[in-house]
Amino acid sequence: MELKPGKIFLADERGLTETSALRRYSTFNFEKYYSEHRTPFGNLFLCNDESIAGGKVTFFLCKEDSLQIFMPITGGIDIVANGKEFALETGQVQVLNMGRGEVLEISNPYQNDVINYIQFGIKTDMFLMRASEMLFSFDFEKNKNQLLEIISNPKLPFKLSAGIFAGREEAVCKMQSPNHRFYAFIIDGAFEIEGRLMHSRDGLALWDIEHVELEALGNNAIVVVLEFGF
């Protein structure tokens, strides 16, 4: 099998920031973490895997005009943006349009439990939708063994899909354009994606590709997929 052009971002090579409130793994360069091999992938410049301790608060300073995508993995998060509050649970994805220099307050509403969420950031100079229009819900349990389109809107410069799979189940992601870029982030379990073995919290960037083949290598394997332009 001929490997398509791509790059793997291994989970154990991510940047780690740890405080009493927060544990953050950064796939790409972020704040004090820098590596010449961790530069943004096209317009995708942020992929953070964050855990917040019970009842704690953290802050996010936006460095680019961008769409910030929040996806709770365990528990939920409360976000305050420009005085507005957004409460998110697992099974939901919130997109927020943010200008450079804006700050978010992100808190864990549970006093005794650590919560975990994934945050993606995609550069854009066009904000066409209000934040209230950009809360998306999904149900893995009703849609197992398929890549579920969670966000696909012509007003947004990306498409987000995700799925939970049993072992040896396969899926094909057809790209909207061969000029688009593909990024997969493994939440749990292991996958083979276009001939590459991927484990939990690994990332994979692919380009110059028309469709992407995925195969789960164990039960309850979960993947999130982003497709976006340059």
C-alpha cells in the first residue's frame, strides 16, 4: 500500500503544562511549549487535550482570529466568553469565534471530579455565525461504527466528524475536496488510518488525498476527524 503524504503527532511527544488546576497536552506549539516539528498544520494551529481539577478555573488567551472548538470527553465544562456563558456536556461540541487577544474563562462545574476536553483552533478571517448557533449535539450510541458528521455547515471553514467503533470495523472519509487537509485525533483505543498505526491521543495529518480509510483495532475505539481548507 502506497502511503499518502502525512505526519504523525505522537501522544507522548506532546508539550505538557501542569498546575494544581490544569493538565494540558499540546499537539502543536502553544504558549511556552515550542518544537520546530510542532508547527501548525495549515489553518489548524491548536489541538489541546486539557483536564481541569474539580471546581477549578483556567483561562485561554486567543493568539489568532480563529474558531475555537470545544469537545468534552469526560464530564462537562462551563465557558464564559464576552460575558456570555456556555455550558457543555459530553455529546456536545461548541464552536466560538474569537478575535486575537480575547480571553475565555473555562471552568469545571464538578467539585470532586476531573473533567477532560479537547480544544481545536482553526484560523479564519470570516465570522458568519453567532456563537449561539454553533452548539452541535451528537449521539455515539445510536450511530456506532460510522463516522458521524457533527459539524458540516457551508458558513464554517471546516467539517468535524467523530465515531465510536468496534474492533475491525472500517470507515471511509470522503474528502469534500482533494485540496483540503485531513486531521484525525484518536480519543481512545487504536486505529489503522491509511496504513499508519495510531494509538490513544495520537494525531495524524494527511494532505493531497481524496478519501481516507480507517479501521478500528479494538472495541470502543473513538476518533475525531477534521477536514479544512488551507
